Amino acid sequence: MTEPRPAADRLLLTPVSGLADRYDLVVIGSGCAGMTAALVARGAGASVLVLEKADRLGGTTAAGGGVMWAPNNHLMGARDFTDSDEDAAAYVRAATDGRLSEEEISWYVATAAEAVRFLDENSRVDYSALFRPDYHMEWPGATPGGRGLDHREFDPSVVPGLAEALRPPTYLPLITMDERDQLHGAAPDPTLLEGRAERGVRTMGGALAGALTASAWEAGVVISTSAPATGLQRAGDTWRVTVAGEREVTADRVVIASGGFEWSPELTGTLLKFPITPISAPSNTGDGLKLGMAVGASFTETTDIWGVPVITAHGAEYDGRPGGRMGNVEATLPGGIVVNAAGRRFVNEALNYHDFARVFANIAPGTSDHANIPAHLVMDSRYVSRYPVAGHPVFSDPQDAPEWLVRAETLTGLAELIGVDAAGLEETVAAFNPAAARGEDPEFGRGASAQDRHLGDPANEPHPCLAPLTEAPFYAVRLHPGVLGTAGGLRADLDGRVLGWDGLPLPGLYAAGNCSATVFKDAYPGGGATIGSAITRAYAAGRHIAASLGSVTA
């Protein structure tokens, strides 16, 4: 059995050639799901190996925001938020609209809270409650904050070598999500960012991934990078896992936590309803789904995504692949609207990013084309002088506009440049402006909810989400239907056990995270539902593995 390591030991990754022949548990994937399952099982005494396909650790967790949605968690009271299992169940029931059974609702409410407590008491994970309302405050059981958990900044130097082993940050600045929410669209303090960069700290998903990896390493988990699981086979009472096509290890239990399939054109073109632009780890090409299917696993919810509107025009790259960034804040702020090729608005621009992205699936009657692809965010000069767009600093002189931001002196001219119906755009803005000046949106109700206003600009009068588009020149940038990850995959039960087509568990095989079907069945109750689904199922899997190995977790 691998012994725990002193905290000061340098992180040493085990090469594929150096792996042992056998482990109690092999975990495929090093994101929050994989590392949580590894921690729980290791805490019960299991020997655990984590295999990571990429050459850096953390998966999509390290590339994202790191927030976990966990109702009635024990950290809420530190910021005077209150909750109850009854309110949480009522809200999840409303959010999922009959798609979850009462057993599944109760399981999530109880298990998510248990997972938060486990990580708080048994790892370096340092979550705190967010002042962020649930996405639908009008539903029964909604709370004004506390169910979303934000990771505090994390210093990877606590384990020498960890910083180099983690995935680098994406476009997300080195601020916590709590700090981001308080900016209301403004740029973060450059001095703060420079100081954190110099100290090498990580925030958001990078902080969560770093804390989990450090904890797993210190607990004695064996970790291997550039180690894709290329084969999986049942052999008697054990599993044989082929690593990088060259090494075979056996394990009593396997957890598939390898991410979604959003970077596989073959799978997305077959399983999804519309083209997507992923902003996750490019190593997510559906490996776990394929491994599971090859041994008889069933799958479900494969058309589901963790959707978000995405901006790509700024030309960023991640892992050498074209990258994008969430555009939901830009769409929420006053002085901009989102239109389709007809020049018409089609959504409440301040809607939560998941539900916003689902509207891209709408089909235009009579054409079979997607009605809202392509889409553009259209802004006036007042907007760009107050709010950064895709991270570009604010500017007042048009000469300071980035090349990728389309500019024209008139709305008609702008429409022609971006391929939008000019008459439709003119009519849309003419109808939008008078109501927006009064702080109203009779067409879509933008800004009517607390969640809408949360990311708006409270300094803008009379409404944080609404202002007319009046000041030339006008600007536009394309918004794509993006994903934080796919949300469908291997079908698993409440213990994380992968199910075959007969509905029975495949012995010793588990799944968690985006390679498995979302526990919310295409619903999105609040910010952090993605990681909430991943960590909760991973914790349940780890707990079941611990019990099946004859041990009991804390």
C-alpha cells in the first residue's frame, strides 16, 4: 500500500513505464471528479492510480471557473445564508421539472452537502459561499446566495513541482469568482493580477484543481501524465487497463472520469443538436465514453451540454487549439443587444448562460436552418468606453478598437459588414431603445430577475442591464453556441456504478464528471451545476468503492 507523503515532498509524476502491475483503484482523468473519487478511496486505505491523458493535470476543471453548486452546505452560515433540505429539494424539483425522481433529488441534496464537508475536512480544498442568487428566484425553495461555492486563491508552491504539473490558466484572470462578480463587467485591478502572477497563485478552477491534486499527492495517490487509457477489459474479477498502448495494469475498481466529447467532431456531429465551440480542455475527445461502450456500458442524455455563449474573435489559443471565452457578461451589460441573421433579438441577453445557449438549437420554420446561428453582440460607443469586450481594455477612440471588433458609423453599415439584415437590425434597435431608456424590456424581460441583474452594472441608471444603443460608431462581435463541456455520456446509478443495457451495474466500473450523464438531466439549477454534478457523483463513487473494499470513509 502506498503511504501518505509529507507535505513538503516534491510532486513526482510516475511515468507509464514505472507503473505497478496492480492497484485497488485506477482513475481515468485528473479533473475534479477523478481526484475526488481518488481522495475518498485513498482515505479508506485503497491503493489508487490516477491516469491523465494530457501532459498537464486538472482537465477542464483547471480551465474553468471552479464553482460548485451544493445546496444546504455547511459553509453557507459563514456568510449568514440559510437553507434546508426541504427548500433545496423544492428548488431542484422545480429546476428539473419532473425529470428527477424524489429519490434522485434527495440523493443530490444530501450527497452534495456530504461531499463539500468531506473536501473541507479532508483536503486542501478551500471553498467559500458566493453572494450569487439561484438562477430562478421565482421558483420554490430558491435562495439569494450560498449554494454556489467559490474557491479561494491557492498557492501551488505548498507542493514543489505542482505549479509546473498543472494546466495553465485560460483567459480567466487571476481573480476569484467572488471578486469577478463584484466587478460588474469592469476590468480587474492590474496590480492585483500582477502580484498574483508573480506569486504563482491560482484562482477559480485552477485553484480547485491544484488543491485537489496536492491533497491526492499528499495522501499517497500515484499520478501519471501523458498516460491515456487506451483499452479496458474485464478479466475475471478485475479490470485490465491498457495505458498509452504499451503498459497494462490491473485493478479491482475503475473510475472513468475523463471528461466529455466536445472536442471530437465525429461524436459531436453525431450526437449533438447543433454545432458547438468548446472552451474546455482540448483533450476531451470522448475517450471515456468509447471505453465504456466497448465493455457494454449504456449511455444517455448525449444531446445535453453545459452551454454558454462564446466569443472567439480575439484569436486566443489553448493547448495550441483555437480558444474562446464566455460572452455572457458582455451580453448582460447595458448598451448591447444580441441579434440573429435577421437582425432580430431572440433571447433575454441576461439569461443564465446555460439557458441562453439552448436557444441556439431553435430551428427556423420552413428552412430547417438554425434560426439563431450565427448571432452577434451589437454595441454602441458608450458600451465599449465602459466595459471590456473579450478582455480588451475599454476605449473611447475608435482607432484603439481591436481589429477583430467590427465597426461602422451606422447600424446599416454594421449590418452589411457582419451579414445581418439591415432593415431588421434598424427596426430592432428602434423598438429596443425607448423601452431600454426607461429600464424596461417588454419583449424578453431582460433584467427582470435578481439573477439577471447580478452581473449587470449597478451604476447604470435606470437599470443595470439596459441602455439604448445611440452613440456611433457601432460595434459587433460574433457569439457562438459554446460549451463548457458535454453533459451526456455513460449511464450511472446513485453510487456512480456504470450500468449496462440491462440496467444492471457492470462490476467494479464507475463513472463521474462529463464522461457520464449529468445528474440534472439537462437542467441547470445554478452556477456551478457542472462541478456540482461531477464532484457529487465522484464522491458517491468513492464512498461506494471504499465500502466495497471493506472500509468505511469518514
